[in-house]
Amino acid sequence: MTGVSSDLEIARAARIRPIEDIAAAAGVNAAALEQYGRYKAKIDPARLDAPPPHGKLVLVSAMSPTPAGEGKSTTTVGLADSLARAGHNVMIALREPSLGPVLGMKGGATGGGYSQVLPMDEINLHFTGDFHAITSANNALMALVDNHIYQGNALNIDPRRVTFKRVLDMNDRALREVVIGLGGPAQGVPRQDGFDITVASEIMAVFCLATDLADLRERLGRITFGYTYERVPVTVADLGVQGALALLLKEAVKPNLVQTIAGTPALVHGGPFANIAHGCNSLIATQTARRLADIVVTEAGFGADLGAEKFMDIKARIGGLAPSAVVVVATVRALKMQGGVAKDQLTRPDVSALEAGVENLRRHVHNVEKFGVTPVVAINRFATDTAEELDWLLAWCAAEGVPAAVADVWGRGGGGDGGDELAGLVARALEAPNKFRHLYALELSVEDKIRTIAQEIYGADGVDFSVPALKRLADIERNGWAGLPVCMAKTQYSFTDDATRLGAPKGFTIHVRDLLPKTGAGFIVALTGAVMTMPGLPAVPAALRMDVDPDGNPVGLT
Amino acid sequence: MTGVSSDLEIARAARIRPIEDIAAAAGVNAAALEQYGRYKAKIDPARLDAPPPHGKLVLVSAMSPTPAGEGKSTTTVGLADSLARAGHNVMIALREPSLGPVLGMKGGATGGGYSQVLPMDEINLHFTGDFHAITSANNALMALVDNHIYQGNALNIDPRRVTFKRVLDMNDRALREVVIGLGGPAQGVPRQDGFDITVASEIMAVFCLATDLADLRERLGRITFGYTYERVPVTVADLGVQGALALLLKEAVKPNLVQTIAGTPALVHGGPFANIAHGCNSLIATQTARRLADIVVTEAGFGADLGAEKFMDIKARIGGLAPSAVVVVATVRALKMQGGVAKDQLTRPDVSALEAGVENLRRHVHNVEKFGVTPVVAINRFATDTAEELDWLLAWCAAEGVPAAVADVWGRGGGGDGGDELAGLVARALEAPNKFRHLYALELSVEDKIRTIAQEIYGADGVDFSVPALKRLADIERNGWAGLPVCMAKTQYSFTDDATRLGAPKGFTIHVRDLLPKTGAGFIVALTGAVMTMPGLPAVPAALRMDVDPDGNPVGLT
């Protein structure tokens, strides 16, 4: 994946079409289109003259992530471009990137090489302001909560038990743990607090699981932001501000239309964390795409153990979705890392390391089958992959009975011939009858839901609950939340809760240290290990390279 | 100013035209127009096919504000509508409202009655995201500063002397005084800190005084965010992130085009605090309007002692502007309050109170003449004003030699006949030769600049500097900042620094307690009395009334 051109250079050299042309080709009527500059638009689903959702859903997931990079967004974009090139009516549904990591080190999240969504610079910066609206709604809620406490605290909120935090779309380590309300009686009520990054806000999760603005308003009202001195949950509806929060989000909930380099329409909308939330673009965007296209290609965060499982058991359940195919992205490099090769040795051909590492892929692809869905393996090609390695991997997939293709959507683009074979396999998978099922029933206890995921998906022997977690389980039962699905917060690097155990470990236990009820989003987060909800900046932040040139063009976005 | 319809109801009942029609009528070429939804657009000055700035500038200011309300924005909008109705080629330049006060108690800031800019709901909420971009740039800077300290502090920044704060566009009392960086060595370096509201950010002031994106980048680099352990100022350029901050602002600096109820084009762009900053819309918007129109009507914050003085001595100086007329808005109610009448007695006809209160207006109108500009008094009519009161006031203005007219732009609209007479007076004032001058030369010492403003504009006997202020004056001299203009932070309710002294007090001293160098914006703030840079929410915030109706329309914005 070396190249003379950066993603930004390729993006800027691409021919970008006016967004109204993309919209017209996608079947969006003019009354439903609201332009944001020349190349971005919002679609108002309420004004959209299109049939109900009917498009078949392809979820792009991956083997366990490694620092080597898998290229999930790139494959999502490239696959859709290849399907479009084969004559299918296709649309993409992707998450919006978070600004914090863009300024830190991650660079953009709009695909790469010749499989990108455009305009990459604007999507990676403020885009259409959705995340800012979510930040505002989140922080309006918290200003209203602290003001309520200050103005007499009629709801009897315990300031030590406010569980909701303020957020910024920023990597800002210094805000992780703070004390607010200092300065004396006129300045507020002091309490220990902290800031999360916006994508970790429950309002982001609510935003992405709502079916429409009215449902968003209801879900906002159900958010539990803290507890009274008697430990009774206090909700946004108790405070009476779900209307104001919905008002702050009324434009943001309309999905954003952009285009790929190849001109395929893409809805880029919402982007919750994949650990303490479910890690998928908004349900509204997915359903809007399914009204407009016959095939919708979407993605979920992290590997299939987390992203795909949450997609199936949370998003698909709430939205009544039934995915028709799951693409599992794998790379030779990442498989070698799973097989024990160090990062600086990945360019050395090493089929034996592939053999060891492929156990990770094996568990992921068979997990997909547990949801009644056929997996398709996409081998995302890197320049350093040898023919021998690629052939070995294709042969392994064939022996395993899993359709697989090498894709070069980064270098050749899905608009070129880089994803033709993969698109063919996916199109064939879509012809099979849909046998989708959830992994667990909501009627199971929260413990049993967690156990089912840990044993069936992770391959664990069992689950161990900490004393605080057991206490929290009792609270959940008492508060009537036990019927919610579970959202696992586990390291993405391992099937276990230990990030260093690669491959496909056996004989391990999952340790649940705490549970966080997210009653607005509608799931119970199970925390295994430390979860970082406010990232920090590195020693040399990407921001130091960023600039505008004399013509006002962006510099240094990668 | 009572009426059966709320501002939101009037706004929603108004016929709003597609923004591209407004743009075309205003002479904006298509290449310079970037739509944001149907009724908002950004104008890219770099692509604007229009002559250099040439339009004559009318500044709308006011007598000292009272809780009775003066209607400065309403008069600005109505006057422009009336000038347009009289056949003039006119454009408005206004500040963007801040979201925090909208959720608090102020309601919107887009005019009122039949003199509003549309779409009022979107302008009052997120608009085109400019304030969010400024919030992001501000907070990116602070994340980078705290990260720099955490990562080894090569610049030797004293964490106790970081003067720049994070911001939110929110009224959030609990964030006024905080401690950040808690949690141990991995979470940052603890320091005492606080949040301001976004409109108080120096980045907002920089944004509004920049001539273009390149100048914005330079000014950002000149911001002093703190001091080293040796008390040497540290700037954004020292940190090397002016490019990243400019990148975050590159779209926001393009002025926003909207329309009045009467269809007059309005640029609504930027909105710095009027106490610790200069309180005017962006220079870029003013100059863009002056390229497109023969007459530009704009406003400045608070009364003429603050807003107009800062407009003349800061914005006009930096931008090379020479205002041709200043409208001083007065109301019978506010004059009676200045004359000592309590707020609940204002509806009682009382010419003797008017006589007492008019001294406030007298000082303001003669202050305007000190800038070489002819004042025009706009008597903004309220329903409770009696003919006797209005006649008395008109007669007083005539005797004083000041052109004056009663305007009913709230009730009848400038698009109706509510502002015809006022527009006629303003048009006549524009025909006089321009004799604009600044109040003071930059070569004066900072003390003498402050003394000149206090004596010439406020009517003070002199200025008293606190011991810390004297020390700061020495620092300013040593750091080479003494040539900057002064930005007075004084209560808007009185010519003195005591908010309770109404009318036109004499025999008083202005007390300067501290000075804040704003080296990016390019002025020295002189603090007199307490200045609140993070408002709080009231006991019953406006947010409690806000909602969306089942069709997604806004409810409860006033």
C-alpha cells in the first residue's frame, strides 16, 4: 500500500460531480435535497419520493484489527463501486469521521487510494455539522442538569451520581478527569466530572439508532443521566428537555449524500464509538439508502466479533434489518501479525505465519454463519503481498468452503477493475434466500446474553463478573432494563479481553468489570478491561502538518 | 411592542424566497455561491465577481441599553428594508446569534416583528456552523497546548500562566472555574482553568477582524495563549498550529447570505462579545456587502459609548472603513428608564421622565459627532408610546439639531411603510461629504488612549488604574504591544463603570482593574468592573419551552 500520491492528492485530482447530479442519478427528488456547498447535501427522508426500504444489505466487517491496517472503509467503497460498475443500483452507508482523531494521528476515515468518498477534506473536518449538533445537544443537556442542581435541585439529583458527561469532538487528555462548579456559591455546585469525545456520547448512539425525528425525541427522553440521592434513575424526560435536544438535532438527523471517486452515491451519517456503543452509521441513513438502491453496502467498527455482532444484535434488531451478506476483510499482513510476526517483519514473505494467523479469520467467518448469513472473504491486497501468499490464502478459503477474492480497490479502485471478482461473489451471495437470525433472544438475562456472545462469538469458556458488575446487574433488573440487548466493550485486538492475545485463543474467561445502562440508545454496555472514551494527542499531532495553501486549499490531511 | 403573533410565527408565515434568487438579485455570481439548504448560502469572496468595496456604511447603534429593550437589530433590518423600498441598492451586515443565550433566556437575535432575517430558527440554532468551527479551532488550540505541556513542554510554558481558555457555545455556569488534568501522570498536567462562551473567544474576535483567510492565519499565529516560566509570551505561531486552526476555519470565514422578511439580502457572519471584544459582525462580511451594494447597514453591540466607539476605533481602523452615518436607536420606554422610572411603570405616559432621561441620548448623539459622523435618531416605536411623548422627543431632537424620525419597523415592517421617514433621513445623511476620523491616534500610550475614551465618550473626569493594571501596562510596553488600540470592557448600562448610574452622570472616575492583551485580534482589553465571559442559565431556561412538532418544525423559539 505504498504509492506516490497521498489520499488527499488522489482526492483532489479526482473529477467530482455536482451533488445534484449524483442525487438525480440516485433517484433523489429535488424537494428532498438540501445542498451544503457544491458537493454535499442532506436528504430529508420525510420529503423523499421513494418506496419503503427494500434494498439488500451487505455488511463489511473484518478479521481482528492489527496495526498493519485492514482497509475496511476502503473495501466498502471499492466494493460498492465495483457493484455499480457491474450494473447494480447500489448505495453506500458509512460512518462520519470524528475530528479529534483527524487532528491527532489517525488521519481521515473516508477510505483510501482510489476508493474514497469525496470531498474527503470537508468530510474529515466539519462536514455538514452533524457532530457539532450532537456535541451541542449533549452539552446543552449537561448545562441544564448542572443548572437544575444549582437552581434548587427539585429532582433531588445526587451530584456524585451524575453519570452523563460533557463532550468535545477533540482528543483532549486533560479533560478526562476534571472538577467543575468551583468558585463559590454563585458559580455552581462542585462535582467530580470528565469529558468524553463526542462519538462516545450516548446522544450519538441514540442519533444512530433512531428511526426518525419523533423516535429520536422519545429516545432522548429515555436517557438516564444520573440518579437521585435515593438511587432512582433520572431521565431527560424527567428534566423535560427532550424537545430542546430534538430541536438541536432536527437538521442533523437528515442523512448526508456525497459521492465516491467513481461517482457512486454514499450516505455518510453518524459515527458512534465501537466499544461503548454499537459502531455503525445511522439507521436513518441505512434505511434511506435501502429506499433508493437495490444493494446497500455498509460497515461496522472493529472486527466481526464486535462490529458485526453489534450490527446483528443491536442495530438490525432495532431497525428490523436482515443483512444478506457479510464481507470479512482480511489482509496477508494482518494474518501474519495474527500468526506472531512483528510489525517491522511484515513485508517478508512467510506462508507459515499465514497458516498460524488464519485461525483468527476462521473464527470470524464461522461466527458470521451463526447469524444465518454467508460470509465472503475480501483479501485487501497490499503491494508487498506475494503471489504465493495470496494463492495460499485463496486455497485455504476454498478448502474452508468460504467464497473469497483478492481485491485491489486501493490501487486500482472499484471504479477500475480492482473489485470485480469480489463484487461478483457478493452479488451471488445476495441471490441466496435470507436466513438471518439474531444470536440471542432479548428474554435471556443480561448475564446469559453476555455469556452467549462470549462463548459463541469469542470462543470463551465462560464469563466472570466483578463484584461491582454483579451489583449493577441487580440494579438493572430492579430498574426494568434487563430486556435490553447487550453492547460489549472489549478490546478489538483479541477475541479475549487481553489485547496481546492474538490469533484464535482458547481456554479463556471474559471478565466483566462493570455495566453501563444506556437507556436512551437502548442497550447495556458490558465493560471488559479499561475503555478509553477521551483519546489523547500524540507527541507530534497531525495538526502540526495541517495548513491552508494561499488559494485556501487544505494541506496535510491524510 | 405587544402583538398576537410571536416572532417565530411571523417568521414562519413569511414568504421566503430560494436563496439563489436573493443571491442573483444581489449580484452574486453562481461560482461564488455555496448553498446551505434552501435559504442559506455562503459567499466565497475570492470567487466573487464584483468590484472592490465601495458601498456607503451606515452604523446602527443605540442609547444606553435598558431592560426595556431598544430594538437595534430590528431597526437595522427595518431601515435596510425601507432603504430598499425607496429604490436603493442595499445590503445588511449583522452578527450571528450565539446558541447559549438562545437556550437561556434571550431568545433569538435576528430582529423582531416584521423586521427579521430569515430563516430565524436556523440562524438562531446552528446556522451554517461557523460558531462550531470557531469552538473547534479554539478547543483544538487548547488540546494542543495541554498536550505540549504533557509531552515534555519544550516551550517551557508555565501551566499557571496559560491565559487562553476552552470555550463552548453554551450558557454553562458550572464550567466557569474548573480544575483539569486530574487523574495522575497518564492523564495530563493539572491546572486551574475555566471555560468561556464561544463568542468570548479571541478566535471569534480574530475571525471578525481578518481581511481574508491568509490574514486570518497570520492573526491566529499572533495570539498569545500564555507565558513561559520566564514570563515571555508564547504565541500560536510558537506552537506551530496557526495552519491547522486556519484549516478548521477555511469554510467558516465565507460570509453567510440570508434574507429579510421583505427580501433584502443580509450577510449574517461572526459575533464577538461586545465587552471583552469589539462586538461587530465580520469585517469580511462588511466588505463583501460593500462590494455588492451601494449602502450597507450594519450594527455594533451595546450603546454607542461601547459599540460605536469600538466600531470606529478598532474595526474601522483595521478595515480602513469610513462610516457615513450613525443611527442612534432610542425608545420612549428606555428614555423614561434613564430618567428614573421603574420597569413596571414604563407604560404610564410621563414626559417629565423623558426630559430627565434624554440627557443619556444627548451624550450619545454628540459622541457620534466626535468621529466626524452625523447622527440620525431612530425612535423605535412601541405600542404604549403616546403621541405627546413622541412629539416631545421629536421636538427635542429638532432643537438639538439632530435629524430624527419615529420608526415602526417592528409592527409595520421596513418592507411596509414603517421606516420610510427614517430611511429618508439616512439617505440624506449619506449625501454629505465623509469627514470620518478616529477618536485617538495609535501613537498615544495605552493609558492615554483609555483616558481619551473615558473623558471624551463617557464624560469621566479621569481614569484610575489598579496596581495590577499598572503592572500590566508595564508588561504591555515591554512586550511591544503598546501601539494596539484599546477595547473597553465596561458595563453597557451606564456611561460610568457602575451599572446602576443611569442617565448622563458627571463627576466620576473610570476604574481600570486589569488589562488583557489580545495580540491576535490586535487590541488591548481594559477591564472595568467584573466581566462575565461564561453566562449561566436562568431558573426556567428557554430550553424547557423548545420542541419540534410532529412535522419537524421548531417550537418555542422567540
